[in-house]
Amino acid sequence: MEDQHLLKEIFQRYINNECTEQEIKFLLEHFKTDNNESTLRQIIVDKLNEYALDDFVAMPEMSRTFDETFNSILQKIDTIKIKDKEGESESISIRPLILKLMATTAIALLIFQGIYTYYKSVNKTEFNKVVKNKGIKINISPGSNKAILTLQDGSKIVLNDAKDGTLAQQGNANVVKLANGQLVYNKTNAEPEKVMYNTMTTPRGGQYKLTLPDGTEVWLNSASSITYPTAFVGKERNVSITGEAYFEVAKDKEKPFRVRSSNQTIEVLGTHFNVMAYADEDAIKTTLLEGSVKIVKNNNEASILKPGEQAVFDKNGSLKIGPALVDEALAWKNGYFKFNRVNIKYIMRQLARWYDVDVLCEGNIKDDEFVGTIGRGENIMQVLHILELDNVHFKIEDKKIIVLP
């Protein structure tokens, strides 16, 4: 860990033209070891991601340039290994090779820094000129805290319009909207006559936070819903969802917490996890942050998920477990989009939910992979403008976005 920290420091100094020849030699010597390729890969990724932290600036070029940079470095390292085996003096070859190697990386990073600076420099006035010249009316705003609460009797409360305070009484719980917009269930002393069920639904362009009667916290993404009892009685805590939700489950060893979605059930005692179960996606994805969860398929086949892992349950019934990209899975909850080698259709499905727009793809749309990060508070026109720089084109008709080849 200490060596990796030192590597990153030296790598940054080289980018700043502050690196000595001895430090450059140290970098190359380190990466000549085969088992350190993963360290090299991570350092490049981390550096490129710095420039894409606030804006979707990397696009497919980030993925392609990473591959080119990484492969170029490996080729130069292989050249040095061959020279070592042939008995040539490293003092003759190492300086020109390391300079070419690090120059390649530095150029790549400068390219991204330039792209990043370009987007940062496009001020609101300049952006509005582009939009005006295209004849586009900006009426597509990003999502916000919006949800509808459906009570046991079928009556509905629009939460974003409701005043703070007690909204209803359901069984032995008062339904309360807090000043921060969050919904909570406060128990009363009354005994419930029967178990009541409520449903919270977020529209496209909405999100909301809910605290369940047992203290479990739930963040609900756009175009999603959760159905739950207003009091957890008996030996289980069962809820069901559609769409996407992040859970921080209150611990209760006597009452397992179960989340049901299409074709699977997640069983936990107390843990933090995210589940994405949109009907228009190819798979249900469950990402675990801490604790452990059991994924149970409808045929009762079960698998255990460990922290840092993701279960992918596809529509063919196949369940695969592997390392999770936690930042990507939780990006929506933390206020941004994060894309890691995904195609334009996947991106547009996310944008459609958050910006409440319809998306239509016409013609033969390229299957390029995109990499990057962008805040969910950005105007959708800025997002589309960035995507267009990689030869993706859009036509906008009211709240419909048409993707063109």
C-alpha cells in the first residue's frame, strides 16, 4: 500500500514536470514486474478519472486512450525485458525508453485535461448561444425529490406538495413528513387492528428517501416503487420493489429483512446494499456494501453475496456473482451518473428516467462504449452536447429525444 502511494506521488510529479531521472527509473523498474500490471492499470484509471470527476468529459476517447496508453507502456516494458535477457546495458536504453513511455502517458493525460478545461470553460452564455442557434427550447429539467404515497385505503398523497408534519395515521404509526422532505413512520401506543400496507412511488424525474417502521432507511430512485407494511409484525420484515433502491437495513437478528423484486428475493439481517430491478434493463443487479445477503431465485436456488460483490440475475435465469463497481452502482444515490464502458442506449435509459423524457433510437446506432461522470443536476442539453462530440446526434421534439446515427 505504501509503495502504491509512492508510485502515485511520483506519477503526479512527472505530469507536473517535477520528476527526477531516478524517480522515473523507479517507476519503470516497478512496472517491469508482471504482478504489478494491475497497479499500473489502476494508477492510469485514477488519474483519468480525476479529469472526469465533475463533468462527463471522457466519452469513448477515455476508454480508447486508456487502452492505447496501457498497451504502449506494456510494449516498452517488454522491450526492456528483452534487452535485459540479451545482456544489454540498461543504462543505455532506459532513459530514452522511459521518456517515451512517460511522454505517452503524459500526452494522454494532457488531452483529457484539455477536454476537461474545455467543458469547464463553456459558460452559460456560450451554451445558450449554441442552443438558440439550434432552435431548441430548454424545458427539460433534471429530477428532484418527488413521490406519491398510496395509503391502505387507496388514497394518494403527493409528497412533494404536502406540508411538513403528520400526513396520516396508518395502524399504530403516524406518517410524518420531515422538514428535509424525508418520510418516516412514528409508532404510537395503539395496537394495530390489522397489518396495513403503503406504497411509495417515484415518477420519472423523481427520487425520495423513506424510513420504514423498523428504522431501515430506503433511498428510492426515479421510476421506482416500494410496498411495505406500516408495522413489521411476526417473524419477518418483507417489502417489495420495482425499479431501483438503496437500503440501509436496521439490524434485527430475530426478524430477517426480505426485499422481493421480479424473479428474486434478497434476504438480510442488517446490511447496506443497492438493488436495480428495472423492467427495461437486461438484468437485476444487487450490489453489496457491507454485511452479507442471500440472493434467492424463484426456483429457491440461493447464493451468498459478500461485501464488494455484485449479483447479476439476467432474464434467462442465470445468476452470476463477481466484483462490484460500487461507485457506479451508487452514483445515482450520491447525486451523479457514472458510466463505465456502457453504450449510448444504456445511457439514454438512465437519462429518460431522471429527466422524464421519451427516447427513440433511429437507424443503426453505434455500439461505442462510454466512460465518464456527470452530476445529475446538469441541464440535459449540456449532457447531449457532450455526447454529440463523439458523433452521436440528437433531435429534440418537445420532451422526446431522438438518437440519430
